[in-house]
Amino acid sequence: MSELRWNPQLRQWVIVASHRQDRTYKPPEDFCPLCPTLPGAFPTEVPAEDYDIVVFENKFPSLRMPPPPLEVEGSELYRTAPAEGICEVVLYSPDHHTTLSREPVTRIRNLIAVWIDRCRDLGSLPNIKYVLVFENKGDAVGVTLHHPHGQIYAFPFIPPTIAAELESAREHHSTEGQCLYCRILAEERGAGLRIIAENDQFCAFVPFFARYPFEVHLYPKRHVQSLPELSDGEQESLASLLKEVLVKYDALFGFTLPYMMVLHQAPAKGEHPYYHFHFEFYPLNRAADKLKYLASVESGAGTFITDMTPEDQAAKLRGEKTSG
């Protein structure tokens, strides 16, 4: 069963996808469904002995095209809608033991080209309103398959976090006459305290308002709305800075850091000149052996509490000693 149910309190859709309870959960390495299919071995999702980067539809999708019929009839208050959309898996490498941080910049550049291709194709579909590129990495964030991979969701609606960002960006541009994100970037570069990596075309920093431990945002310096708008040179620069950020994450505690990586870009339809595409990274390790749990204040009230100043977080990511 897969369908959308409307939450009238928060005015947002919830995806109910009960069939995902049966999805593959931490299989042994010899039975990884994302590795290449080797001679004489069990067949995986990739019917080839080797590959570079692979994209295929998720075997246990939250959204489908065409969507399954609704199983629960809604009401005026409790609306339902078909769970229409597409969920794809993006395999970064045939090597089961690698991570994106360990891959060369050339492979990350190829991955960016794949993301751009999929964003264009999925975003052109008639009923798709938003394309979300993301990666969940590590046990701490609930990963069930450890082979290096990310995902792409093509939504029939604009997700609530993006909708809130769009509204803030639109209102700021209307009242202040400038891009909210360009202003954030200028503020961060002016202060300098929270910047962890930078090149000619991109800047990565722990934001002044960081919610997660060692949260990092990565902005293009040029005002662009979506990933496909980047020039070839900007794609090269993005690959280089992504690599630098991920290497800093792995150096932080001496192990490959779990995180959520989410690409925030403009919706697939319509004009949104006030928006500014960017990456956001959400690690959960507040120390090598301690996790940040989203408990009642965060989950129930929506207010985050952080145990470290963003300035200290940035200094630690830069490899500097701090008092905390």
C-alpha cells in the first residue's frame, strides 16, 4: 500500500508506504543487492560484472509511476491522494567498501553530471513538482544498505521544508530587494569564522543557525536556482569542494562520518528567481562516541538545541584545536 495522507495540523502530505517494511535490511556483504553481479554469484540489482555509476528505480519505492489505487477513502478533513512519483537509487561505485569521500574528484564530477541528467528528466514529467537528490550514510541515520549510494525522489508536491524556504526567499526578495541566500553567503564570508572550505565558485560553512552537530551548507557564489544551471566549470569546482568537505568530515573523529546530504533546489515547474540552490549536510555525531538525538523539543516542538557553538564546530572541521 502506498498513498498520500494530508496532515491538517501542519498542512503537509505524509507518504504512507507500508510495503517498505519488507525492504532489504543490512544483508551480509556476500549478498549485497547493489554490488555488481559476478560470475556464479547470486544476481544483484545490477546485471553486470562492473560499472561506473548506475541509476535504477527503487525496488521498494515510496512513490510510484503510475501510482497504486487508493486503499483508504479520504474525507473533507482527512484528504488522501495517489502516491504518484518516482524513487531512484544512484550507485556511486562498484566498490562495496568505498565512500564518496574516498572517491576521486573525477568520479564526483561524473556523479554531478548524473544528478543533472536525472533532475532534468524527472523534472520534465507532467505531474512532478519537485526533484530531491539526497544521500543517507551510516548506521546513525538508519541506512539499511551500506553499499555507497544515494537516492532521488521525484515528488508530486513541493516538500514542506523547501516550501518554507521558498516562502522565506520570496518574502525577503520582495521586501529587501535581494536574494536571502546571497545575503547569508555574504554574511558568512564577511565573518569568516564559520567557513570550512572555499574555492572561486563555491563556499562551504557551518551556518550561524546550525541545528545539527557539524552541519555544513555549501553554496554556489553565483546566484542560480537549480543544479542543472551550473556551467561545466562550476560543476568541476563543486566536485572539488564536495570532496574537500567530505574529507574534513572523515578527519573529524578519525572514521567515515555518517550524515544526511540533501540538495535544495528550486521546484521543477514555474519561475523562482529569488531562490538559490545549495547543499545541506546533517551529521548526527556530536562527538566520536555520542549522537545527537532529535528528542521532544526537536521532534515535538520543532525547536533545535545545539550543544556546541557553530564557530567551534567550524574550527574543529578546519582541524583547529578548541576549548570545547
